[in-house]
Amino acid sequence: MIEMNEIRQMSDKDLTERIVVERESYKKLRFNHTISGLETPTILKIKKRDIARLLTENTLRSKASSISTND
């Protein structure tokens, strides 16, 4: 699980890269779960929440930058 403090400390580039990596990881886990099942299917829920946290921070940063450029 990714902590929000860790996410906030990432640079914009790192955040974008991490979103891509986490999405790929989630897709692979989902595929593996469909084919053979996972030992702990709750990992899918955790991954999905991590992706949501990353996307939320990305959205907040983009909104903050658009507000600061409009001033």
C-alpha cells in the first residue's frame, strides 16, 4: 500500500510513471486472478485504491497548476 506522504513527495514525472506501472501491475494481477485465482484476492482491491490515490494526487497537482497560471 502506498502512503499519501510518499505520493506527495514524488515529482510529477515520477508520479506519472508510477501510475503507468501500477496500472500494468493491476492488469496483470486481474488476468492472473481470472485464469488461476490469487492466494489473496484482496490485493486487487489494494492495487485499485493505490491507483486511485495516485490519480487523485495527479488531479490535484494539475488543478493547482492551472489555477496558478490563471492568476
